[in-house]
Amino acid sequence: MIELIIFIILILDAIAANLIAWFGSHWWTQLLGSLSRYFPMAKGWAAWYLILVLWIGYLTLVDKKVVFY
């Protein structure tokens, strides 16, 4: 059960990071100001993060047959 909760938190974080990277880069720059040079929102890293979360979720939840209800 704890694996499911951790997976849901990670998948929500990965989806939010991708939405910001692909559609909210101007907002990100305004929010952080000069710090956005040091913490850029990169589309490639956000997509890779989502892929890794999905893969780890598959390995931990589907292979162990955790029920999603």
C-alpha cells in the first residue's frame, strides 16, 4: 500500500514538472527571476523523469500485482 502512495506522489510530481517544462517556461522564469539561470526547466530532463517514474511504477506495482482500488 505504501508503494502505491509513493507512486501516486511521484507521478503527480512528474506530470507537474512536464506541464511546467512544456507549457510554463515563461511562468517559471518570472517566478524564479535570476535564479532561473541556475535552475532551468529543461524539457528533456522532465520527460526523462516521467519515463523513469512510469518504469519504476511498473516494476514495483504491476509486477507485484498491487491492486489499484
